[in-house]
Amino acid sequence: MLIVGLGNPGPMYANNRHNIGFLVIDELVKRNSATKLSSSSFQAELFKFSNHFLLKPLTYMNLSGNAIAAVKNFYKVEDVVVIHDDLDLPFGAVRFKEGGGHGGHNGLKSTDEKISRNYIRVRLGIGKPEHKSEVASYVLSDFNQEESKHLDIWIAHTCEAVEFLLNHSMEDTSSKYSIKNFGLK
């Protein structure tokens, strides 16, 4: 299985809401003592544990599909899981979905264009700004102080869900690990 976390490369984006996928991959690498693979030709950070790959595309969000397709094709991986932020869910929500639209998310749009929509999505709710005109600055801003208090628990929960998914169906995983939020506004 290829498990992808979406985000933007570089220290200025490291703790942005848009980078929650990267944060989950970083934790999965630690938890599973994943080995770093040579990945310069993929424009990505690539790790492996057991028969699974962990990927952080190092292109910007709108080109994520290039790295995903390159790794998927090179290693002939059938099953892909993409972990990403979702404005339509409240902060702390975890949802699972196969296929569907990109909802304006440039990382998903790029992925859909390169590998089709047939992959599992782990949707992590980041809430949304009050005004639609603030979306870009909102997703590229860091989690606030209250949200930051819950990040470690939320990331650990998501990692457990992804690890469970490796040996179980999406439906079973969704039933066991979906959460609505952390009770924050």
C-alpha cells in the first residue's frame, strides 16, 4: 500500500493546517521505524516498512499527483491512501472515503488527474474560516493554540487508523476510527 500525506515542503509550512498529512506521515515513519529510500527521482520523501510505502511529495500541493503517480507506477502499487486536510469538516474530525471529488483541494485535484479518483482518502477536518475569501490564508496558517493542544492525540489516532487499515477494510476502519471532532468550535 502507498500511504501519502499531502502538504507543502519547507520549514515555513511545517505546522500549517494544510500540512496535517505530512505531520501524520512523519509520525507513521517514527512509529513503524520506516526506512528512508532514495527518492530524488520522485520529488518526494519516500519511506518503506513491511510491504508499505510512506510518501511526502516535495512538490507544492498543486503538483502532488506527479510524485504519487511516479512512486505508484515505479513500485507497481495498487492501493493508495491519501491523508489530507479538509475544510468541510470541523477541527479534529477523521473521516474515510473512497473516490469522490476534490472539493477545491489542489492536492486532491492533482492526484485525481494523475492516478484517477480510485483511492482511499483519510479526511482530517481543519474547520474553515469565517469568510470564503480567507481560505488560502487560513489553510496556510499554523494551528491555533487551542488546536495545537490536541494535535498529538489527533495525529496518533489517525496513525492507529491507518495502521488498522493496512489489514482491514475501509468500512471496518471507518466504523472504528471515524470521529466528529474534539469538541472545539
